Amino acid sequence: MISLRKTVFGLVVSAMGLSTLSAAHAAEEVNVYSLRQPFLIEPMFKRFTEETGIRVNTLFSQSGLVERIKHEGRNTPADLLLTVDIGRIQDAVDADIAQPIESPVLDANIPDQFRDENKLWVGMTTRARVLYTSLDRVEPDAITTYEELADPKWKGRICVRSAMHVYNIALIASMIAHHGEEETKTWLTAVKDNLARKPQGADTDQIEAVAQGVCDVAIGNSYYYGKMLDDPNKADAAKQVRIVFPNQGDRGTHVNISGVALMKHAPNKENAIKLVEFLSSAEAQHMYADINFEYPVKPGVAWSEQVRAWGTFVHDDLPLNTVAANRGAAIRLIDEVGFNE
Amino acid sequence: MNNACQTPKEEDIRPAAMTETFDPMRSPSGRTAMRWLPRGQSAVWLIGAFIVAAMVAAPIVAVAWIAFFPTENIWPHLASTMLPRYLKNTGILMLGVGIGVTLIGVSSAWVVTMCRLPGKRFFEWAMLLPMAVPAYIVAYVYTDLLEYAGPLQGMLRDIFGWQSAADYWFPDIRTKGGAIIVLSLTLYPYVYMLARAAFLSQSICAIEAARILGRSAWSSFLTVALPLARPAIVVGVVIALMETLNDFGTIDFFAVHTLTAGIFNVWLGMGNAGGAAQIALTMLAVVIALMVIERYSRRRQRFHDTTSRFQELPGYELTPLAKAGALAVCILPIVLGFVVPSLVLIYYSIGYFDQSWTADFFEFAGNSLLVSGLATLVAVGCAIFMAYALRLFPQPLLKFFVRLSSVGYAVPGAVLAIGVLIPFARFDNALDALMRDTFGVSTGLLLSGTVFALVFAYAVRFMAVSYGSIEAALGKVRPSMDDAARTLGASPWGTLKRIHFPMVRGGILAASVLVFVDGMKELPATLILRPFNFDTLATHVYQFAKDEMIEHAALGALTIVLVGVVPVIMLSRAISKSRPGHSGQS
């Protein structure tokens, strides 16, 4: 019924019989606004529907969803908002469109670092922001920290996507949290001076650029490497780089989350919580790991074989809320340094 | 018709269209009073036009409203950091694309219309083909072909024995230059189409008069034909530049930091929608200023045809060298803007056919056709209504509203989508609150998140294209025609139906095709405003293209192109036939 109401004829239908509207919610469903591409999450949703009979409606867009929910107000159909990083989920919290998720299941499944203390968001998976170095041209231990990216020996040898991308903003925000703005600005300026080319493309492009000899060191998220190794067209390029988890000797590698928030006016709140609980279950967490090469947040869930081969690593314990709080400062620095030009 | 030029009557002696014609709309006669206080059917036109224009302008107003509520003032930061770069890049990009589309569009329109060329009938419509390919897909395809791992560089490495990218220099397409080339190749058809329609509708007598009076072919083109076609060419260039300003896909892919990139950095990076809206409005102000300057510069000119005599176009004979040049002018843009991208898409489509040819595919295609088709009806209908009402009542306030309603094109689609979102959500929530209070029943969101909202957004986005073509066509009809019809007792509606429709059929068709093809390609507003589980071909292609996996969605991309090609061909036929005095056989 709800899909019928969502058509041009909605006006006519509701005018003819307002009483039918109460039946609109009869079908069990949950509505997800997603900043993640649908094909990455659909396998999990499909499984959820098979197990519970609850239908998952999705709407994917990379921009404008927070605004849409805000303006739709108390009548929004959105139950959940899915994001690919901590920053966007903080935007939702700041826009006051989220409500706490009360669930003992989530409390048990997800470690504290990946949950908001006010329960306004939870992480579903983690991804490490790692370095990729050329097997031929870079010695295994030539670079072991983010800080070393500023070393003049890398002049003209580093590739990275636009610093304004959320993954880089979060990384720079974590640098600010550890070193302060002043020092981070010096670091960022030095990294910019070391770039082999103007920041462009996605993370995958940076790995390919290393394989092609455009640069020797690339910055990227961990799961892209897994996806490339899995793709016959890109595996050759991926095999020419090694994955390096930075800062293993001190604070650990910067990680970000893909997360979810429950909307304040969620019309199907119970189903929404069921879906989030399912996504945190061993079964769904294993699917995340297996299909997308991400790290499960639930402890004890097996990583994909591919990911296991990269070895274990220490991750930075910096609270993600602190990362989110430093985003504004990070963006200021990026503009001041003119990193993307 | 052969001797039409040889027996000039008094009115033909003056250059046909640039004379100051008597304009009854501006006459201070007693009839003016009736125009300002219309009764009966006339009132419907005036009030209706205000309502339509206000509705179409509402999203722009909503964007302006958001601009009052930034989370912080972005300007001190921007001014001291990126703003100069944004401005410089935007300026270079617009200048480059402006020159590119004018050169390609006008020169090809001229040789195709006026010269005897082999394959002329083919070029007439084929020049429009690149319009059907979304710019970001062209950008992707060329990156694929020209990047390090692509076939061209691979071949060069094999030939010269280079080992890696460090061994040789190769031009980088992901630059401002690359963006200018890609955008020029996909946007020149707007200029071509409008310039050709203008050349076709010119009375050849004016040009022949210039030749008889001693002008060379080149000089008569520059001093007579080009100035006569100026309003149409300007509309085309303005559309192309607005499209350049609202483009995010190409400039993002090529890492060109324009003001549009700035909008998204401020909005998505800093979470400051208000600040982003302020930049968008600043851009709009620049666009409006440009349009005003252009109009002001030809304020004393009128461009009605004052003769109804037309003869077959001459078909200039060219020297072999000139013919080769003319052919290159036509062939290169088609090959680079259409043939190459299509071949690459076909190649991928074959490779991934089994994955792509699914039931979903037909659903996406159906959705694309549905939304684009409805949007075309709405956008063209509203444009005709507003243009004609403005012709009936050239009031400053109405003029302002109508102009405001067509500047949405220069705003990035995602920003405009937020502008559409706000009035719809307000209306829905207000109605819902009312119904709850009075009847205790919730109506929820009736319009937000429906196909209706989507169609409205498309219509608003593409109103400039639709209105521009129709206004240009209507402007060519002499006001004395209206006066004659009205004097003979026809109502405004009757005049529109029996006099204007037949005369501006070409313009209406052009508007329809432009909106439809733009609709098939529309992406950012669709993403934000669509209902649940609703994909068009463009959104389907995007979710793969975004991560450079366009192979998986090449069939969808190819379909966008093919569906766009059919109306483009139909349109070109119609434009050829729309030439006054056309015998239907040339």
C-alpha cells in the first residue's frame, strides 16, 4: 500500500478514502536512506527479509539525505540512515534527526569504541586507512607511519584522492587530535609537497597509479585492495603493491566506520532495530567481511580469507566522536594549505 | 519562389530583421489600459502566468531562504583560501567552454545549412548526436582510453619500449583543458541547434542583398547572418554555460576546483548547507548579470522577420580545400563526442551483457521514460504559457518572475533538489497538521518523495532550456500577426492555437527534445528526491560509474544515449521542415 501512496495517484487515493491510510502500515517493512551504494548492502538486506519477512525499502544518494529527512519532519518515512564514515553520521546527529537505539543485543555485539555514548549511532564495520607501497621500488620498512609521509625523501612519490573526501578529512582530523593544528598543518604542507600529482580519482586509482609507476606510495582504505585482488581486471595492479598498516609501533592505524543511525521520527522503529541487530549479528557481520572485505565490528567474527592474509594490526583507539569534532579544523587546514590544487 | 528577391517591396529594402519594428505592445494608446486591467480570458492568462512562474521559482526562493541560515560564515575562510582559485577555475572553464561551443556550434550550423556538402542530409541531424551522451560518461570513456593503463598509452609503450609512466610525457586529461574539451563536445549541440534554426529562418534575401552590395561570402556571414542569428546563438551559449556551471560529475572526475566544487565542499565537507546556498546564489547572480548585459547590449534591436518571402537556400559551392575544412568541422565533433564514446559503451555492453540484460533493466528504462516524458509535457506547457502570457502582458513584475523561474538551470542539481524538497515538505506537513487537528487523520507526505515531486524538479531544472527555445521562436513572430488575429476577433487562446502554434512548431519541438534528453540524463536531483526502490537508467549507471565500474552499467548508459538519439533525429527533421516556405522536399 505504501508504494501505491507514493505515486502520483496518492492524492486521489487518499481523497477517496482516508481510512485506507491506516492500512498503509500493515505490510511489515523498514525504510533505509543510504549513503552507501545499494549493491554493497543488498545481500545483507535480502538475507534479513528471508529470515524475518520484513521488506527493506532503500533510497541511495550521496548527498541531500540529511536535508531530506530534516525537512520531511515528523512525517518522514525514513527509519534508518546508513553512512560510510563517522563524519556524515555526525552530520545527522548535529541536524537533530537521530534518536538513541536502545538494544541489549547491540550493546553486546559492538565494542564501545564503535558506538556513540548516547547511542545515537552504531558502527557496522570498520575500515583501516592504510598505505600501499610499490613492491619493486620501496623497501618493506621504508615507511611505517603517517608522519613519515612528510619526509622529503618521498618528494614526487605520493598519490592520494582529494583531501576533501570524507576518508581523508577523518584521517587529517585524527592527526589534529594527536598532534594539534599547528603541527598537522606543517605535516599536511609537507605531504602536499611530496605529491606526485594533483589529488584525483578514488582510492582504487591511487593503487593503480603505484602499479603504473606514477608514484610509489598511495593512501587508501583497506577494503579497496581486497576488491581489486578479487577483480580479474585489476588483480595484476593490486599484486604490484604491498599493504602497510601505519603506526603499529605507537598509537595504531586510523580506522573509520560504516555506521547507522535510527531516525527520530522512524515510523517502523521496531523493525528498524531488528534490522540493525541483524546487521550486527555474526551472520551479517560475516557477510560484510566476505563480500566487501571490511572488518566486522563484532569481536570473534571471522575475517574474509583475503583480509586475514594481510595480517592483524593495532588500530588507533581515538574515540570517533573526537575525530568527528575535529572535521571543521581539518577542512580549514586543507583549504589553507591548498592541498587539492 | 525563384524571383522572390528580385522584386523587393519597400519593407524588403531594409535589412530584413534588424529594423526597429512598430511594436504595439509599447504604444501608449488607449488599448494599453485594457491590457493592465484584463477581463475574462485575459485575466486567466495573467494570473495563471504569475502562479506558474511563482511555482517554478519557488525552489530558487527556497535556496535563497536556506542561504540565510548558514551554520557559520564561510566567506572569511573562503576568501583567504580557496575562493580566488574557485573563481579563476570557473572563469577559465566558462570562457573555454563558451568559445568551444560557439566555434563548433556556429561553424557547423553554417556549413550544414548553407553549403553544398557530401552527406549534408546526414550531418543535419548527426551534429546533434553528442547531446544524447551524458558529459560524465564522455569524461569516463576518455579517461579510460587515454589513461596509463588504457589502449593508447599501452600501444605507445609497446612501440617505444617505455617501461613506466616515469619514462615519457603524456597529456593528462584530468585537467581544466580536458574538462573544457569534454564539456564543449557534449554541449555544442545546443548552439548548433539554435543557430541552425536561426540560419534556416533567415530570409536569404538579406544575405544576397549584402552580396550584391559587394560583401564577400565571409564578410556577409559575419556582418549580416551572424548578427541576425545572435539572439538564438546567445540562448544556446547561455544554456551551455549554465550547464557548465551546474555540472558536478565531470569537474569532480577531472578534479577541477570550480565554484561548484566549492559548493559541495562547503555543503558536504563542512556540513554547511546555508553556506553552500550562498555560493550557489552568488553564481546565479553572475549568470543573471551576464544575461542582463547581453540583453542590454541589443536593447534597441528587434529580430522579427519582416518579409514572408523565402526561397531555397543557395547551397554554396566550396573549393576542394574549403570543402575538406567544412567536412572536418562536421565530422570531428560527431566522432569525438558521439562515435567514440558509443563504441566504447557497446564494447563494454557486449562483455557484460548477461549481467545487465535483466528485468530490472526494463524497469529502470521505464522509469526514465516516464519521468522524462511527464517532465517534458510540464516544462514545455509551462514555458508556452509563460512566454505567451508575457507577450500578452509585458509587465515588469511578470517578466521578473518568469526570468527568475528559468535561472534554476545554473544551479547544481543537488542544490536545486533541496530547494524543491523544502516547499513540498512544508506543504505536506502543513496539510498533515491540519488534517490531524481537524479530522484526527494523518495524511503523511502526499507529494514529497513521489514521482510528482521528481517531475516537478525536472521541470524546474530544465525550464531555462524549454523557455529559452520557445521565447526565441515566439519572438520571431511579428506582433502585427497578433494584432491582426485579435482585430479579427480571435481570443488570446484562439490566436495562440491558430497563429502561433503553427508558426513556432519548430521551437516547441526543440524545447521538447531538449527537455526530454536532459531528463534522461538527469542525475543529482533524481538521487535526492526519488521514491524508495526507484531507479532510473541514470541513477543505475551512476552507482557503478562512481567507482569506475561503468562496464557493469554500460548497457544502461548506452540506452540513455540511444533513447536520446531518436527524438534528436525527429527534431532535426522537424527543424528542416520548419523553414518558412519550405517545400518539404529539399
